[in-house]
Amino acid sequence: MKTKNLLTIGILLIVIPALIVVGVAVFKEKYFAYLSALVVILSLIPIFYSFEKKENSSKELSVLAVLIALSAVGRFVFSWLPGFKPITAITIITAICLGKEAGFVVGSLSAVVSNFYFGQGPWTPFQMFAWGLIGFLAGVFAKPLKKNKLLLCLAGIIAGALFSLTMDIWTTVWADDTFNLSRYSAAVVFSLPLTAEYAVSNVIFLLLLSRPIGEKLDRIKIKHGLFIVRNKNKI
């Protein structure tokens, strides 16, 4: 378990962000597709390492694939509202029910899959890491989040701010080819209305989806014995 946690933290919170920073600094916008592919591969490593029973691994992957598809479709359905998307809520719910590794995978892969419609670009790795990080942190704090709706709503607000702050890094790098604190501060202030929209939409979707999706995931876990070892929390 200690080895698994160290592997997860090392890959998701150290290797992936370092890869994104180096990729942007060295290659600029030329190799974002390769960078996104590497982030996908690295995101999946903790999940594959966590498989406890070989016969259940394909079922677990199927569950994650459905959740990723649901997030991507939800982003498409609400494409007419720029900051109103269910991806963050579904990512948080996944993390609470299935664990932080699953939360990271659903968050990061939802970004790259949905961008086949919205458009891939050098912003994609930043979106992948932002949504993945939200899922990872939700999994870390799964126990209090599953017990308290108020904390769950607060998590939605924080997630909206975290996503916006991460994407503002991309905005700054895109404009100056480097990180400029003054421009970053201006981007944060300028994006406050959209950040507020992110936060509100996260709260709404969490309140609407946490029970139905959480209950279905719990039934799947009990019926098929999936993700039980990694996380026994129920939403």
C-alpha cells in the first residue's frame, strides 16, 4: 500500500506536472499531441498497478470508460454555456466512490476525449492535469466529502477556482512564452466571472448527480466486487 501511494503521488503530482512544464518550455506548441498522449499513459499507470484481481480489471476499466464518456457527453451537451459543465462534478463523485487514482483518470481523460469535439491544442495537457488533480484531491478527502453535503459543495467551489487558476497559467505562458506573474495576476482578475460560473455549476451538478451516480457506483462495486480494496467509501 505504501509503495502504491508513493507511485501514485510521484506520477500524478510530480512527474506529470514536470512533464507539462518541460514540454511547454522546450517544445512550445509543436508537440502538444505527444505530450497529451504521455499524460494519458502516465495517468493510467497507478490504475493498472492497483488492480487486485485480474478477472476484474476489464470490468473496472469499463466502469471508468463509461464515466469518461458521460463526462465528455455532458461537456458537449452544455457547450452553449462556456463555464457550465458536469466534468468536475462527475470527476469528484468518481474519486469519492472509486478512489483518487480513478478520479485522476476520469478527470484527465475526460479532457482529452471531449477535446476531440472542442479542439485539441497546447491547452489540453493543462486541462488534463487540472481536472485530474481535482479528482485526486477529492479522493484524498473522500471520507469527509461523502458525509457532508456542505463540504461537498465547498469542494465544488474550490475545484472551480483550482481549474481556473491552472488554466490561467496556460494563458500566461501562451501570451509571453514564459510565466509572468503580472500577466498571471491580470488573467486571474479578468477570469473571475468565469471562475464564479465554474464554481456555481460545480455545486449545482454535485447536488444533482452525487446521489444517482454515487448509488449506481456503489451497486456496481457491491455486485461485481470492483474497487473495493482501493476505496470502500460510499457517497
